Amino acid sequence: MELQTRQYRKRKMTTTMMMTYKNELTRLSLEKDPSSLIDVLKMKKEWDNRDNPCAVGTIGVKTKFMKKMLSGFGDVLGEPIKIEVQKVGFNNLCHNNCINLCQMCPEYEVQLGYNITACNCGNLMCMEIHSVIKDKDEKLYDITPDFNNEIEKWFVPLNTNKTIHQIMAMCGRKYQFYNTGMRKCKCGITWSEMPTFVPTEFNETIKMLNRVKIY
């Protein structure tokens, strides 16, 4: 699997574009789901008051471990790409951010996939379902910031014709997280065991969902 490290800096959104999008996203979020913004404030408070300062992020990702992890998922995942974070949306609301922005700007569409992170020692690797946006030239933009101020993220596209809401409706939260290597972690992370699904089962499930017609 060839790893792509392009960051698309030449196609970065201008400051004016980012401010316009952010203002419009705020307006749409207040209209459609104001409780989600309250949830963001609660999550920020929890983050600031967390007992364990350890966190997973982009800096700890080791490409050879990532390649090994992704090899078990078959062809429902695309090639991992490192994308620069452009702080337009709200923390932890990637799906809402992307759906709302694409509603505002039809030249973009939502690309569903997984954000890949690791602990500082690189032994614990995590995948979390994540949304970014894609332009007509197939270039990806991550518009969702994190509480730990990531400037770039590893993202692997999910090859599906279903939306996040359709997948959640059919599968629940089963495929939201995947992790590997917790026992080898040397960073002192004390999380309770995150749910981990079986890659081969995931591969077959996504293929099955792609064949389902929704009217």
C-alpha cells in the first residue's frame, strides 16, 4: 500500500473563505441543532479537566504500523492521506460540519472515512470514523479542529455510497472506533478498552451495505 503524504497546501482555503464558512456554519448549527454547540462546550470542559494528560494524535503515527493495521481491512478503505486541518467547523462535530458546509456550497461533497491517530510511543493506534469534504478535483479538506490543536491528520477514505447516518442506522455505533496495540503502549494511557471490531467482518458488512438500495 503506497502512503500518500500530500498536504494540498497550494489549495488551502483563504482566510476570507474560512471566516465566511465559519460564520455560515455557526448560523446553520444554531438553526438546525443548537444543542450540539452546547455539547461541544461540555466536551471542552471534560478535555480540560481530564485526569490523564496522555492523548492520541497525528505525531505518534508510524507509517509502517499504519500500513500493517490497514492491510487487514481489504478494499473498503482507500489509501491513507495526510491532510492539513483548516479550522472552519466546530470541534468534535465533523459530520455536522461537513454536511452543513456542503449544503451551503454544492461544489463540495462529504467524504466519509477514518481519522488515524496514535499515542506518543506509537504502539497504540486508533481509527475513529470521521468526515471531511471533497472538491470537484477530488481534493480533500479537513475542516474540523481538535481540542489538542492538531495541524494535520491522517485520513483514510471509506469506499461506501452510504452516509454516516445511514451506516449508524444500520450498524449502530459498532464501527465508530477501532484500536490496536493498547497492551504495548508505554505512555500510561489508562482508558477503558475501546470497542474494536473485526476488520474482515467490517469489510464484508460495508460491501453488503453498499449493495442495499435506499429509496
